[in-house]
Amino acid sequence: MKVAIASGKGGTGKTTVAVNLARSWGGPVQLLDCDVEEPNAHLFLGGEKGEEVPVFVKVPSVDEALCDGCGECGRFCEFHAIVVVGRSPIVFPGMCHACGGCAKVCPRGAIREVDERIGVVETRRSGSVSLTLGRMDVGMSMAPPLVHAVRARIQGGSPAILDAPAGTSCSVVATLRETDFVVLVTEPTPFGLHDLTLAVDLVRELRLPFGVVVNRVGAGDDRVHAWCRKEGVEILLEIPDDRRIAEGYARGRLLVEALPEYGDLFRSLAGTIAARVGVAA
């Protein structure tokens, strides 16, 4: 079973839900931090660091001695990662999607693909939680290949919880695809509702089953609840606006360990998700 935790906007408590759900699952569980531009699940789970594996993508390299400046590569590339100015090709690696098409269409065989490092995949173990996270190198901009590298570490035999990046970008889509259920975390504010509607549109477009967790209930109004009722969206869990939660978070403590009375909420959430997917929790 693969469960993604996502949100339309940052700061709603997505990682809080992901790490506490993983700790409360009740058995061995995999947690994959796919927010590769700013991974932070390890700050709450701790544990010993395991292996660190670099991740590379293929980018074009042009042999100018063979290139005649025909421009076929630039005309092929939809992302403008390679262009020809006069007779000189210019490569923009940060815009390359590593499709290899430019090398295939080059009539003179002047383009070959070379490895460019984009980041690393790290593993950690914290009790029953096996954590895998991606960490993008400074200056890199293509997150989806690193997300795919993190997802490639999913092992069969235990549930996998995927902590997605915030928003609705390509890296979010890369995280959500082929998951069994999506939990959308929001907050009861105008901004929370606005971005929740975008996230709901995304998961509906991907045809994925989903439900909503409303965090900081009591801090805003009831517009998120009203919208969910109108749209027939299930609210899986409500987390109250409790100052103690923020204090524990600021200290890097798990909610279910700092405030054990909240453990039942997350164990109930795990059971609800398993029931929606149709497996045993």
C-alpha cells in the first residue's frame, strides 16, 4: 500500500501528519520524504544515517568539431534546453528533461549524453520507521528525477507513506502517481481553501482516491468544512489549534510523543486509510 501526504500550499502541517502517521502505524512502515528541495522528516524522526547514494541524470554534451549548426536539436527540444546560435550550440542543463531526443535527431552524431549529478538519496532507520529522503544539490532545478529515485527505494511487504512537496507542481505529480490513496492536508483559512481546491483538482485529474485532514481547527472559520460537504469530500481527521503542538514542533518533537493523547487520532487515521484502500492496517 502506498499513501501520499500532500497539500496545496506549504505550512499546513503536511510533514507533521506524515511523520506522526508513520510513527503511529503500528508496525514496520516506510516513509519517503519526496520533498527533495527541503526534506525535513529526519528532523523529527532522528535515527542513524544509513547509506547515501548520488543520483545522476543524462544531459547533452556537444562535440563542436562534429556539429554543423543545423539546429535540429533545438527544434526538437520542447524545453529549450539546447539552442543553436549561429553555428554554436548552447546547452542549458537545468532545463533538460533527460529525454535523449536531441542526441537521436542529430544528423551528424555530434551529441552524446553525459551524467550530471542532481542530488543524493539517503536512508535512515528510526524504530519501526524506515526513512528514505532525497536531497537536491544546490543549484539544481529538476526535482522529478530525484523524486523518482526516492520512489524507486519502495520495498514490498510494508506500507509506504510518501511525503510530497507542497503545491501542485511536476514534483508533486511525480510523487502522487500510482499511489493507492492521497491525504490532502489543509487549514481552515481562505488561503487553505483556495489551495485545497487546486490540490483536489489535481488528484481528481489523476483519478486517485483521497480524503482531507484539517489542521489547526478553531484558528479560522468553517469554509473548508462547508466546501468539503458541498463537494462530497471526506474529512478524515481534524487536528485542533493547540499551542502545545506548535511548541513540540518547534523543538523537533513528534506530536504523538510530546502529547501522547493525540496518538489515538493518528492510529484512527491509519485505520481509516487502510479501510479505504481495502487492506489491514
